[in-house]
Amino acid sequence: MVEHERWFVSGRVDISIALPKCLVLIEMKIDAEEGPDQLLRYRKELDAAKGTRAPVLVYLTLPGATKSSSGVDHVHITLDKLLLSWLPLAGTGGGSAEYLARYLKSIALLVGCAGVGRFDDWTITQQGAALKLVEAIA
């Protein structure tokens, strides 16, 4: 089950993904800084809620952002790396892959690897970034 903006006693995490063997909490930072003890609070909530599942705390940021200096155990992923990893799955067509493709387009816009509208209408820089990303996948 996937929840956006899951509330805990200590605050709101951006995304929660509950799988049979894993519980993932994702905190995404685009235009804000990490709050005081934010990852520590989320780690405590994650550990309390995980049950028998493996706990994973993810700190998702824009490209070039640094890993949290909080000292809390977490995985740091940048949006461009996420895009690179998920893009091949979005090409499978239909159903949930279509929603994934739309989400990835939003991420691509955030990191400058896409433009609004058709590829032919994008700037040369955006086209180049998109082609570089496709080459990296190939």
C-alpha cells in the first residue's frame, strides 16, 4: 500500500510504502531544508511501525544535494538517479506503467531532463539532457 503524506505523532512523511517484507518511508526535499531532528523522528516512527518488516528510510533530493548530516541511518537518492532507475519500467505500457510514466515526466521536469509538450518543442538543452539520460540507460 502506498500513502502520500502519512501522519505520525512526530510529523508527516511524504510517502509511505508498506510491502509484506519491507516498510519504506520517503522524505522528499526540493525547496525546503531538513527540519530539526526530522530524520531521527521518522526513523523512530519507522522502527515502531515496521513490525517484522525490514525498515528503509529514504531521503530523496534534487541532483547535487548532499546526504543528510543527521547521522541517522537512511538511503540518499537524488531525483535524477530515481528517474534513471525507473524510466525503463515506464516503457512497458498500459495500466500502472502509464501512471509511472506521468510521475517520471514530473521528475524529469524538476531535474531539467524534459520540457513541456512534445520533444520537438523542448529547448536544445532539455533535448540533450533527455538524450543523455536515454544513452545512460542503454
